[in-house]
Amino acid sequence: MTEKDAGPEQPTPFRRPEDTPTLLVHDDGPAERAAPQLAPGTILGERYRIVAPLGSGGMGEVYRADDLRLGQTVALKFVSRARPHLDRRLFDEVRIGREIAHPNVCRLYDIVEMDGHIFISMEFISGEDLASLLRRVGRLPADRAITVARQICAGIAAAHDKGVIHRDLKPGNVMIDGRGRAHITDFGLAVFEESSAQHVTAGTPAYMAPEQLQGKPASVQSDLYAVGLVLYELFTGRRAFEARSTRELVAKQQAADFERPSIAVKDLPAAVERVILRCLDPDPLSRPDSAETILQELPGRDALTAAIAAGETPSPEMVAAASARGNLDPRVAWAMLFVVVAGLIAAEVFSRSSTLYRSVPEIKPPQVLEDKARAILAVVAPQISRADSSSMYFEAEDPDAIYFLYRQSPKFLRPRNMERRVMHNDPPLSVPGMASVTLTADGRPRELVIVPPAVRKARSAAAGAPWPALLAEAGFDEKALAAVTPSRTAPADSDEKRAWIDHGRGQRIEAASYQGQPVWFSVTEEGGPAGDGSGSAAQMQSIAFRMMVAFLIVLPIAGILLAWRNVARKRGDFRGAFRVALALLAFVLTGMMMRAHHTFGDVILEWWTLSNLTATYTFWALVSLILYIAVEPLVRRRWPHMLISWMRLLDGRFRDPTIGRDLLAGAVAGVIVIALWHGTALMSGAKPIQLTTFPRATGPMAFGGALAVPSTILLAIFEAMMRGIGGVTFLIVLRGLLRNERLTNVVAVVLLAISFLGDASGPLAVRAIYALICGVVVVGLLRRFGLLALVSAATFIVTLWRVPLTLDPAAWYFTGSALALLFLAAIAVYGFVISTAGRPRLPRLAFDA
């Protein structure tokens, strides 16, 4: 390679590519070339022995040499003695070249100063450069050319992944070794992308993009233009443009004035020609986005598989551009959609017999029960005022029942929990006049607590507490009750206690009053909890809980260390991590704000609630961002196929068939798991499933106001994403410990099954079968379809876990049930539509032929 002072418009003789001068717009160095002349046998620094010259260029000469200390053959690149100011460029070349480690890029070892010489030690590649090879053979056969083309693109992709722009890609800078592999060489003009605008225009004119020749800085797209020129020459044996000056060359490039490759070579694959034409587009924005995109479009071996085989970590763009496509046969897609719809209907049918909320004779609407609670308070404590109130449905594990909690206060309620929701004892019952009423689903009082006045007043001759009215409201006949000695402590201050037992119903009533006003009324079961689990089942659940706690402790610590390591090595997918974190934050924050207790009458208190929710879940979003940066590169390196549809979804490719296939596969898996979940309760005769206690659910049921089900859906998506990412994390960590694919799968299934034991009801043996199937589903989905499929399955499962279902339009919660079912059906239909990639929607029947 030679250098010559010339402006963009200066006429330059165009010779064969290997002879074409390099253009340096503002280089004022002398034109003479005086590189070191080293005879074979010369020893430098008692370490390097010169074997033979390999070639010369504008920056000096390259020699083959023996590293006497390591016993290896290397190449040494010397700077011209007449151009000492190029020493800095040598240092830049090594600094940039060291950033890239790829089988298709010549490795640079170090820069050395010995015996008055400064030179680079680099990998010695035994072979010839592509320019010489093409001059000797004309052009390569199509299959051989495709292999070389893919290797050139892989090398350029590795450089671009590190932010390096080559600026001088040409056949003369591509070495073909003895095994036919291509290696990109000579990073003497390379620059980092972020600083390319600060460098002078440089390169070989015949292989420069039109915008470069016009004085604009180099970019990824200008490198891809050079790729197109190299590929043109590789497949046709001739250059794309013939010109006598830079001005003429720019004009031809702008007009795309070149012969189509398919005209020069009749058997050229159409995909190859499309790639070349796209690369040679005069508009940089119309060229391929990246070298990975070119690899995707070129025929031949999957670039993703090639990167894995080479021991490289494929970039997120390469993963998203992988050749995998999820086009489903319409018959298969229809069958999967049928399974999902049938599964959703089956979930509603099974819930009639397996769930507690369908076993309760009557569940009244929340507004009816709120009015009932207020009416009771108006009778027993007419003097208390109400400035704020809140209510929710919940399920009690002992006895199996659904209750309605109503809280009111003369001041604004200010819950202290992380979710800012009013619960039984949050905020505490501490303000005089604050009241809590618990009703059964059909409106009978179960518990009443009223905080008495803070200052004791003189006792009046007023009538006693209205216990007969409360007992009647609770469904008891005072005459049929047996009075007993009170035995329980009242939660509020009192000066009188009463207690009764209904032997027929096996219930005990405790009550207390303060100065004749009821402050406590409670109905409990006379016997203790029956329990439904064996000692071994409880032990297994304890083990599962301890495993989860240990995982939550170890995971953040390991995540921070791994994230720091990936950031240092520039492996993290920061764009994907930020998008995932923002999505998680949007889902959880919106869902929690819908569910939180709001006090719009107090602006300061409302601001406090919103700011606390935002701060809390922003923190967890940042934690998820760190964990994603920590784990995602490991998965991308080991199992990149798990992330193909996930990466495409993050890129906004919402009509990609692979996304549709994985959403639909996850939906099928989700309804199957839910069917098994209900089936274990039905087949084992276990007690009805409670949505707020099984499986590990927290918070109120999705009964209630207009926002109850939408908030549950949003939080279900958030939980599904966390479960999906957690599942991938668990699998990759286990793989790192066990170092064996099959053993990892088996151990993962077993450990996941242990953690799933608490999700189902019934005897241990039945739950163990259910848990084992769930473990197989999780591992199978991840290994076959990937992360997006697992998130889809988890979305179905968690939503159907949380939302009460009914297909009865007369039920007051039918609207919420329909919304949840339509939401899940929409996911399945969307996946079905895009998974067929525009193919016929209806299966072809025999009589259609």
C-alpha cells in the first residue's frame, strides 16, 4: 500500500486494486519511501530472526520472522525510516487492533522498539492476499466465494461490534490462508466510530464510498460499501467501477453506473446479487444496517451458529438477524389456536368445581357490601365520621371462605406498605373513630373493630351495646346462643366484654364495648384449623421457600459482579437492558398505581404516595437492568437461539413470524399448565383453590372496581417477564456449575419441580406429578422456543391464577372475567396471525383440491 497527497477532486490514476494509492487528504509527509532493509537471518533484540520479506506498503515493510523466545512464526511490520511521524499511527493500529479478537481478523500482538527499529508483531498468515488470488484465478467458484464472503463479513462485524471503522477494506487487505480461511488485515487507517469525524479522509479511492470521496467522515455504512465492492470483485473477478479520476469515480458511484453482477456471472445466486446491490447503494441509509444483516442475507451457514462455533459472543443485532424463522404451517397454527381457546374455556369450566370463589353460594358486588358495612356502622356507631374509606375482597385459608374488608377513617388513610394499599392493619387502627368491618361474601358481619375516643367521658345512662342487632345481622338468634366467659383479647380498648357459642354451627362470638358503644365483634370457628398437608409436604414447601430466599440473596450479588465484568468487556446489551427495564417499570408502576389507595382530597398525601411508588419501583427496575446486563450476554454466548424472538420484539419487529410462533407456543403451554393445576384439585378431592393464597399470591382478589382486572393483568405481565428472565438466569447459572447440557436439563427440571410443589393443592404425590410436568414445560419451552415463549406461558398462567373467571353474563364480575379472557385470546390470535407470515389463514381441505 502506498500513500499520496491528494484532495478529493485531484485526478488520480486508477490501477489494479492492490496498486491503488491510499488517499490522505491533509498528509504533508514526503513522498519517498525508505523502509528498513533487513536481510534474512538478521536478529533483533536477541528475540526475532528475520526469515524473509512479505511485502511493502506506504507505512513500511512487513517481514516474516521467528520468535526465538516463544518458538513461533510471526509477522513484523516496520515503519519507514523516512516517515518517523507515522510511529503514532503504528501505536493507534495496535491500540485499535487489540480491541478485536476474531478468527477472521489478523491478530496484533504488540508494538516493539528494538535496535533502533519500531515495529508491530502480529499473527503470521501463510497464504496470499485476495487481490493476488483473484489476479491469478480470475474469480472463485460460487460456493467457495460465498464461504469467503461470509468470513469477510464476520470479521468486519467483529470490528464494528467494538466500534472500529476499518476505512481501508480491499482485496489486498484480505489474506487467504492455506486452509482457505479469510483474515482481514491492516488496521493502519482504522478509527473508532465515535472519533471518525476528527480524522482526515483516508482510504483507497477505488474502495471508498462516495460520501468519503466527497470529504465526509467514514462510518459503518462506508465500510459496508467497501464490502460490496470486495464482494463484487470476489464473485465476478472484476471491479465494479472503472474510472480515470476521483471526479469520474464519484459520478459513477452516485449514478450506480456499474454492470449488474448477474450479467457478468450467469450462475450467480440471486441473494448474493441483492446483497451487493444494497451495499453499493449511493445513499448510506439504504445500505444494510450492519454486517450481521449481510450475513443473514447471504446464503450458506447460519452466522449465529458460525459465531458460536468460533467461540465468539454474537452481538444482539446478529442474534436478531439470525436465519431462524418461525413460520408455522397454517394447519399447525390453527391446531395451536384451537388448543388455546379450548384451554381458556376449560379453565373457566374447571374453576366451577376447583376454586373457592365458585364454591361460595353468593358473592355480592363490592358496592353492595360497602353500603352494607356503612349501614352497620351507622347503627352501632352513628357518631363517627368518614373522610376516607377503602375496601377489598380476600380469601381466608381457615376457614375456607371469601370475605370483604371495609376500612374507613375520620382522616385520610395512609398505608405504610410498599404497595400503598389499605390492608387489615395498615394503616394501624390508631385514630379515634377509625373502623374496620369484615363481611362474608353474602354480607354477614364477620368482624367489627371501632377505635374508641381517646378521652374517656363520664358514663351516661344510655342503653347498652346493640348486640342483638349485630348478632341478627351475622345470622344468629341470640336466644339460641349459649353465653360463655370471654377468652380473647379485644383489639380496641373496652370496658365490657361478652361471648357466645352457637353449638349447632360450631362458631364462637366474642364482643367488646366501650361506654356502651361496640368496639369489637368477632365470629370464629369453635374448633382449630384442620390442616390439609402432611408433614412431608410441609417440609418440601419449606425447602422450596429456602431455595427461593437463597436465590434472591445470591442473585443480586452475582448480578452486580457479572454486570461489572460485562460492562468492562463491552458485552452488555445496554439498549435491550434499558428497554426491558422501562417495560418492567411501566407495567409494575401502572399496575400498582391502579391498585394503590389514592387520596385525591389531599394533594400532599397523594404526591407522597405517587413519589414513593415511583421511587420504589424505579429502584427495582434498575436492579432488573443490572441483572439483565449481567445474564443476557452469557445466554447470548451459550444459547443465543433462546433470544432470537425476544431480541426481535425489543427491536420493534412486531410482525415477525418467529415472535408469533413463540407467543402461540407459550400460550399453548400456559393453558396446559392451568388445566393441570385445576385437574390436581379435582382429581385429588382437595379443598377448593384460593386465588389469594395459591400459588404464593399476595394482595386482594381481582374482584372490585373497574381497575381491579386491568391492574392484575399489568402486574401479571410484569411477573411473567420476571419469571421468564429468572428462569433463563437459573438455567445459565446451573449450566455454568454443571458444565453438561443434559445434566443441566435434568437437574433444572428436578429443582424447578421442588419449587412448584406449593403451587398446587392435594396430596403430595399428585402435586409432585404436577410440579414435575411444570418443570419439564419450563425447561422445554426455553430450550425449544426461548425466552419469549416462557414469558408468554407465564403471562397466561399468572393471569388465570389471579383473575376470577366466569362465562355467566349475569355474574357481576363477568366484565372483568371477559376482559382477562379476551386479553389472553388476543395474544394467541396475534401470535397465530403473524406466525403464518401472510400464508393462507384457513387450512386447505381435501374437497378444495
